Amino acid sequence: MFEALDDCLTDCRNRLIRAPRDRKAPMHTPVIVTGDVDARVMVLRAFDAAAWTLRLHTDARAPKAQVIAADPRVAVLFYDKGAKIQIRARGEGAILRDGADVDAAWAASTNFARRCYLGEGPGAGAEGPTSGLPAEFEGVEPDDAQLVPARENFALLKITLTSLDWLYLAHTGHVRAQFTRDDGAAAWEGRWVSP
């Protein structure tokens, strides 16, 4: 099925192109791991196939924002159970709070989604179960004026990929390939490895 390294790299690219566009794509919600070895599932919002960058939305007050600022190493785990393909990726993360990309992502979000940035920051203590939202926004879509304070909490997590580990699980024998590049501008170099 995958006889050339280029086929494996193309498979990675095609899966990552589809993931943010299709909510039902198996790789739409990867596991993101930060330098403090904390892991969480996040929604992949965009993939730039030319630059090999991932874009995800986050709260600027989230603990991961401070972790990434101090240690930009990020790992990403994608898995497609049906296709039996796993992609483990590594790269450098950056938290972006301002700029054209952040403004465009905010503008493209619905008011219902933006309301998540109105409440207490992620990890804030509570007396009981809570969404963290102010009571007046529980189950309610705020208007644009009400969302003005939320914008300062909205940020992007941009990950520039520098390594890929592609694994195809098959009963006839697994196949694994690895790809690395020195930085975001370099070409990928691949090699076959034992699964």
C-alpha cells in the first residue's frame, strides 16, 4: 500500500488537510502535549500544507500558554482507527494573541463559541461543577458588544511541525516512516524504520 517515503508524507499531508475541514475526520481532534508533559485533546482549526503548521484556538490565560512561552516544544498525536494510521508529530509552539491571523480566527468564530472566553480562566477554582461562564451567558448566545471583553482572552496556538512519525498498522506487518526537518523552512528528510 505504501511503497515509497513520498507516499507516506503525502498521506500525512492529506490527512492533515482534511482534519480541520471535516468535523467527522478522525484526526480533527488530536492530543496536544506540552513541555510539562501535560496532554489534552484540542480541535484542529487549520493546517497550512506549505508551511506544515497547525492552528488551534486557546485561552491566553490557560496554563499551557505559560508553559509554551517557557518551553515551545509541543508533541501532537493523531490517530485514524479505521485506516489504522497513527501520526506522531513534534514541533515548536507559539501562543499568538494579536495580529491578522488571530483577528481573522476570532472573526470567523461564532458568538456562541466566543462566549467561552468570557468566563474564568481555565483551571480557576470553583465551589461546585461549573462551565466557568458568567451566569447570564449559560445557554445564551451573547451579542457582539457583550463579547468585547472576551477578545483579550482569545489566542491561537500555532505549531510549526519539525518531525513526523507515520505508522500504518497492518496484520500482514506494520509499516513505519519518519520525517524530520531542521526548521519550518527546510525540506523533509525521510527514512524507513522498524515499527
